Amino acid sequence: MDNAPRGVRPQLTIDTVCDGATATHNEDLIAVFGQDDLTDILVLDGGTSVAEMDHIDAEQGDVVWFVRTFCRLLEPHLRRDRSQGDSVRLALAKTHAAFLDRIGGADVPLHAWPIAALSWLRIVHTEETTTLQAWCVGDCKTLLFDGDASIQDIDPHVNPQEAILQAQLKQLADDGIVDAVARKAHLLPMLRARREEQNTASQPSVLCLAPRGPIVARTFTMPLAPGAVILGMTDGFYRLVDPYRLLTAGELARRCAVMGLAPMLAQLRTFEADQSRSHSLAVKGADDAAAVLCRVLPGSDNPP
């Protein structure tokens, strides 16, 4: 693909979906913030609570509170002269302070401290180029459709914990434990131990309330030519590919680019409605699902 003509700034169109597995609770979040030369897209996926109760916000849930509060407190730090990592660190410090204020000295077990995955897709505009700068932790997914029929997984992260979890799920199935509630009860000790590890790691690999060291993010920068399509999503939306295998990653990206996000979300929910099929493939029979589709269009001499 040829770059846009010199002095013509490419334009963006952005489509989003964000749908909770239940009507009243959604731990995913898509946020888009635009400035003169920046477009910041946040794909957030809160880690499902493994606590017996909510300690921070009994109305909306601790994980929802964490995701929304972090996003709100990050917004003032969306500056081109500040790195994405520094912005995240500052927002988490503010979020932790808000957490301490809300619990009022109560003892909240570490496994109840919320965590989240984040893919922060920053698109930097100049008169000559459009560039993607990504900062990613956790297991959200980002695909790039370059307009020439090729699909690229630009953040090919594999969560090592997933293999352990799948092995446990297989063992439970072999033992005849297929009910979702019973399955979760058997997995809970392992899930809680894992959550404690994530909240106390010396180099965290997720967003957590009080990082004990630098967060290890996957970062990359790449040019975006007119015609490029970015598909960012939480793992709940990516279930269409893994674990359900209804589509390949390439098929998912192409269909989202052609049909939009809503039909693909509908396909996901239709499949998950058949619990006999979907429940055996994941800890939860359905998951919150969110996605953003960002298309780079040829520019205008007078960008808005």
C-alpha cells in the first residue's frame, strides 16, 4: 500500500462493542480518547473475581470498579510527552489510593485484589504518517489487517497459565465433573493462589493495584498505511477463535472488517447459548466480550 500523499493526514473510523455475559455486570471496557495528534484506544479486561464477596463496591463489583476507576484516572495522563508505561504507573498509584480510601482500613485478602488485562493502542498522527504504539499486558488480542489480504497477530502472547488451566479442565471432565459451578469450586484454590501471585509479583504481567516492581509490558511500534484495519479485543470476544474454533483469527478479522462487530458478537452469544457445547470448553460458559475495529482511511487536506 502507498502512503497517503505528503501533507494529507489519514483519518480513522472506529467501531466498538462491549457486552457483558450477564445483563447487569460487565468487567470489560473499551475507551477511546482523541486529541489533536493522538488517538488512544484502551481495551480493558478485568480478571474475574475469585473472592467470596466484593470488598470495594458491592453494587457494581470490585473488578468493574477497578477497570472503570483506572480508565478514568488514566485519562489526564494521555500525553504525547509521557510514555505509556509512566502513564499507567501514575494512574495505578491514584487507583490504589482510591482503593485504600474505600476500604477504610479493612483487611482485604490478596486474592480479592482486582487485576486486569490492557491493550493500549496509541495512534500517533502527523502530516506525513500514522503510527501505532502499543502497550500490552495480559491476554487481550490485537490483529492487523493490512488491506492486502494478510492478517497479522501483532501481539502473539501465549499465557502459560492457560495450558495449566486447560489440563485441569480436562482432568475434571475425565472425572465426570462438567457442571460449571462444580468445576469452578474445584479450581478455586488454584485460581486464588494464582491471583495472589499476580498481585505480589516483583515484575507484574498484568494491571494490579500496588505493583511491587516495574510492570512487564509488551510494546511495539509500527506504521499504519491507509487501508489498515486494527482489531483489538478481549479474550471473551476472541473465544470465537479460541477455544470455540468457530473461526480462524484471519476469518474473524476479515468478517469484522466487512460485516462489523455486532454480527460477530451475535454469533458468539448464539453459540454460548447452547450450554452443552460451550460449557465444556472454558471455566465459564460465557464471558464478557469487547472489541474495537479501527480503520485507517485516506486523509483529508483539512482534517477535523
